[in-house]
Amino acid sequence: MTDIALNESLGHAYDQARTRLRNALADAGRTQDATELLAVSKTKPAAMIRQAWQLGQRQFGENYLQEALEKQTELADLDDIVWHFIGPLQSNKTRAVAEYFDWVHSVDRLKIAQRLSEQRPAHLAPLNICLQVNISREESKAGVLPEALEELAKDVAALPHLRLRGLMAIPAPAEGLDAQRQPLAALREALTALQNALPEAPLDTLSMGMSDDLEAAVLEGATLVRLGTAIFGARQST
């Protein structure tokens, strides 16, 4: 595919994604700046991220650390990109994530949060953290269970180089808007409970909603929706 064709294809998909988000916000009676689009760029080349940046996108989500670091090097001239790490995070990867990302969405253990705080460079702003919640209680999914969330949140909020911002979840797939909304409503209610329990924390973020359930997520108060295929096309195998 030529660069021109790639630009046209990506531009059309990006416009469609933005229109879908605008329509969802309007249907939910929310302001047009209430939900931001997080472009999930895993497995996609840096050239496509640069093109999305040229279209106005600034927030990008990556799942795979080494791949993300290579892209960050290639895109170092784009100094206003906001990098979100949204994949599973093991202890041996925390240092690089603490050094090179602005957000982490997948914290579900205190040990990981402690390492991120300890390894965050002093000259950088605190690392923004979302706690991943296993809202559908799936055995195969990562995430803290809802009943353990408050204790973890209090411990993470006390760490000096992190800023606890909110919650993230990947609910089990569901058919129909009402079924999709149920776990997302539960996540929203969990955030409200945390806001009451931790009034000093800047808990303002609900990272939820992907291509299949964007409308349900916006109805339930998502502040970040994560779209990959809808913007960049089918994912490449890794």
C-alpha cells in the first residue's frame, strides 16, 4: 500500500471513529470533551502512529513493551504524544514502563505498583495509574476482584511517585446494549465508591469501552475508550 493510500485509509477510519464517539456522547447527553479516544496501536508500525498524530491524535496505547520502546525511539520528535501502557505487566518490565510511559492501565497488584513508584525517575511527573478490575470475575482475566479493590487503591494512592487516577476493565463479551452496560455500570459504581473512600485522590478516569461496546461505555461514564482495529485496521499477528 502506498503512503498516500495508507493516509487516506487511516484518515477515513479515524474520522469514522471520531464521529462514532461524538454520536455516542450526544446520545448519552454528555459534553463532547467528556470522553477521550485512546488509539490502541499495538502491532502497528510507527509510521501509522505518526499519521494518526498528524490527524490530531495524541494518546496512544501499547501492550508490548519492547515494540513500544522501539516506536517511541522512532517517534521521539513528537514530544506531545501521551503513551499509555495497557498490557499485562510483569516485575521485570516495570523499570522501562516507569521511565518511558505516562500512564499504566493494568496495575492489579501492590508489588507492581511499588516497583513502578520506586523506579519512576525523579525528574518526571508522577506516573498516572489505573487499577485493572476483573469486573466479570473471569478466571482467565487479570485484574483485582471488586471486593479487594478498596484496599489496593488505598495502598497505591499512598505511593509517592504514582498518581492513582481511576479504573480500567475488559468485561466479558456480551450481546446487546443492556447486557454490555451491566459490568460497565458496576465499574462506574466501584469508582464512585473509591471517590468516597479516597476523597483526596484525583480519581477521574474510567478506562473502558472498545470497538464492540463503545456506546455502552460512553453511556456508563467512560472517560477513555480504547479503539484499535477501528482506527488502524486488523491487528497483525505477533
